[in-house]
Amino acid sequence: YALEGSVSHCGSTIQWLRDQLNIISEAKQADDLASQLEQNGGLYFVPAFSGLFTPYWRSDARGCIVGMTASHDKRHICRAALEASCYQTREVFDAMYADSNVVLSSLRVDGGGTQSNMMMQFQADILDVPVEKPQIMETTALGAAFAAGIATGVWKDINDIRRYWQISKTFCPAMDAAERERNWAGWKKAVDRSLGWVEPPEPLTESLRKRTVFSLLRRKLNRARRRYIIKILRTTRNIL
């Protein structure tokens, strides 16, 4: 079995900083700028551009940057954007724990985001578990190659390919519990600010009910109008 959590924006948030805000020219710059800071300075970025997925499932949420002061600059925004991916990962694992009661012992990561040592360290800190970065970051492509190799007889089974997955670096938690919970509380407060920005669409049943009521009123009005016209015609005929 498997437990899966879905998040709408992680790596694409960095693309948004590059393509929409134009505060960086390439993705690597976000890590370079964020790494110049020791912490986020109380700034939080909730990338709910199309709502929030696991564990909120709120389509009325929208992206927000909160806690901003005049002392913040693009370094803080870049750091908050990278930290947002880590916070959303913790949201997913907290939901998994609530469903399965299985405690996370370590996290194996892959993809372009693993190039950010700052983000990997913060991920380990906010989860309070080691984060293991592989030598080959594109695990999806590697898995496809393994599946093809097993199917064509290059390898006999899964046991034959285990030795090819190797750890490049392990990031161990270094944040104290008080700071971790303070950061987490700030994230939850920021998430709360992102909710309720889009008014929910009118329920279909309510819409149908209103249309039915208006239709009934129109019919009554038309009948009343016809009766009034007939009454005038009869009165006119009597006079003539």
C-alpha cells in the first residue's frame, strides 16, 4: 500500500519568482539569495495560487506573503518560497501520521529542489528527521530505466537494482524544538490568512430554486396582465 499527499505548488513557486515577479533570472539564484539569511525574519509565503491541497482541500485559498516589514527584501521572499515547500511537506506527513500512526524515520528526496542545500537542511529541521539526498536526483527517470531493465532481463528483480541507489548527502536536524514550533506556528497562521479569498459558487439547488421562484412570479404576472387586458377590452366593448 502507499499513502500519497498532493501539493499544488512547490518548485513552480520558484518559477513564479523568476517569470512573474522577475526578482531572479534563474532558479539557482533563489537558493543563493535565501542562503544569505539565517532565518526568514518572520516572513511567510503561502503559494496557494490554485487553492490548498493536502490536508486542507480548500479551493477558496489564494497565495499570500505575510509578516512583511520595510526591512525585508527579495532574499526573504526567496527564503520564504523555499521554506514553503518544506512546510507543505510537513503538512503531508502530519496527515499521513494521523491516518496511519506510522512515524517518519527519514525522508528520501529527489528532483531539482534537492540542489538547494538550504532547503534540504530546513526540510530536515522542520520535520525533525534526516533527509537523504541521492546521487542521482531524477528518481522518476531512474525508476523508468529500472522497470525497463527488469522487463528486458537486464536485472532479475528489484533486489538486483537496490545497490544502484546511493546516498549523496544526509541532512540531519539541527534546529532546536522551540524554534521549530515557533516557525511552524507562524506557517499555520499564514495559512489561516490565505483562506476564504474566493467566494464559493452558489449551490446548484439554490440557483434552481431561485429560478423556479422567479419563473413562478413571471407566470403569475403574465396571467394578471392578461386578465387586466381582457377586462379593459370588455369595458371598451360595453362602452362602444
